Amino acid sequence: MEESFKEVFGEINKLISEGEIDVEGEIDVEGEKIQLEFFLGGDYKKKDNFGCILPPLLNIKLNNVRVDELHLLLRITDVLEKNIIINTVQWDLSDNKDKRGKDPKGVHLTTHVKAINECGIPFKVWEKPDNNGKKTSRYDWRSLVGQEKKLLEELPKKFAQVLRPDICDTVTKIWKDFGKLYKTVTHWAPTREEQESFFKQTSTKKSLAKMFNMKGSCHNMADDWINVFLSLKDKQDGYSKENVTPYVHMLVYHVPRFLSDVDGMKIFTGQGVERTNVVRSIYDKKCNKHDALPVRIRCWPLNVWTTLQTIKCNQIPT
């Protein structure tokens, strides 16, 4: 990529360095220079080796790197979904020990899947077999796309039917509070009051108040949210510090600054790009009943060989 787009990256980095562009002759503004500031956003991939390996292709300062609000939703709800699936599976395993052979099993997981279906989402969970087709007690489920994730807003209303009573209230609070935080993140032009909804007034955290230019002392509401999340670590798998992903970290420690820096994060959304990926996937599946890209890659050498053979045959005099 560095070599293929060398000229493009060079032009962008030049604009970043100069910080302005002369628009004379291009629009109806004679001799005027427009000030430029560059930001970078997108999906963050979690890798085992954290940190930068190679120099960046674009010389955008680190403070101007933003998280994409859509992937913030996708990745955090991935964690929340996985945890409630783990809860129902483990609950079923515990109950199944006392059941007879003909008694129905997997009742809680079935109820869970039904609750998601009632939200208007086609969803399925299955037990993964080993190489010999035998059960493994490991489960997988259908991944949800962006619009389906938003439909999950209705799911907490059904948690009383799905989750163990001892964790139901806490898990419901985790889901609902995340929904409140995400609504602020997705506003195109959040008001000052909406920005401050990430905070609550307390007698501590004066450094945060000073950092975000807010009156009085404050405490990050997102920090409250992660503390509630971690409070379940001794009651249910999936809620320990090891389950705090990079996106969860960004919600707590970076999103408040993003909101106050440029009055919102929605302008950095990647929904348009993701929508293009969905359309491509639908097109490929409808045309070929599968994802065509890997097949095209595998067929490329064969197509080249066929073309060369045709050229060679055409050069043979008849």
C-alpha cells in the first residue's frame, strides 16, 4: 500500500504539513487560503502485539485519531451479547444435571434465542462439533450487523425471561446505561448538556473537570458503567478485567474528550463505508450463493494461464 499509493499519501501529507490550501482559481474566492485540519478514524483491529510496528502512512497527529461510533457499538455489544449467551448456556448445563433423559434440555438458551427473534432479528446458536462430528460443549452463533445491533435496544425488556435472577438487574443496567451513552455519542451536534451527560457532579476528580473545562468536579459516567460491568466478575464469566476490550477502554477514557474536542463524534462515522460492504456481500451472495472474492482470487491464476494459452494458440500460423 505504501508503494502503490505513494503519490496520494505524499500529497495528503503535504497538505497536513502546510495546514492550508490555496483555492484561487478553483472557486469564487480570489487569493484566499482555507485552513485545514486532518482527522483519522475507522475500525480498530485487536492484535496480540499492541503498539505501532511501522511508521504511519499519514502524518496525522495522535490527538486527531478518532474512534468510529458504529464500530464502538458493534464491538461493545459483541461483548455484551457473548456474556448473556454464556449465562444461558451455563445455566442450562447446571439445570440439565438434574433432568431425566426425556426431559427438555437447553430451555434457557431456547428462550434466549426466542427473545432476540422477537426483537425482529433472525438469530441462532449452535453447538460446534469436533472433526468427528461429536459435541464439544463449545457454542457459536450468528453475527449481527449494524442495523440488527440497534434493534437489540428492545432486548433488556426481556431479560427477566432470559437471565438468572441473581444477575438480571445488574446486566439490565449495563445494557440500558450503555444505550444512554451511545445515544450521546451518535448525536450529530450534541449540546453541552448532552456532552456533560457522560459526567456527574461529585466531590472528587477535579483533574477531569479541569481537563474538560467543566465547572466544579466531575466523574466519568462511563467509568461508572464499567465499574458496574466489573461488579459481576465473581458471579458470571465474561465480566472480569480481561474482558475489557480496546473499544470498552476507549468508551471510558477517550470518548469524553472526543465529544468535547469537536462537539461530537458522528461526523467521523463509518456507516457509509460499512453499508458499501453489506451491499457487496448481498450482491455476491445473490449472484453466486457465496462470497465470491476468495473464489475470484483462487481462479485468477487459472484465468491468466488460459489467456496465455489463447494468445499462444492465436500466434500459431494455420
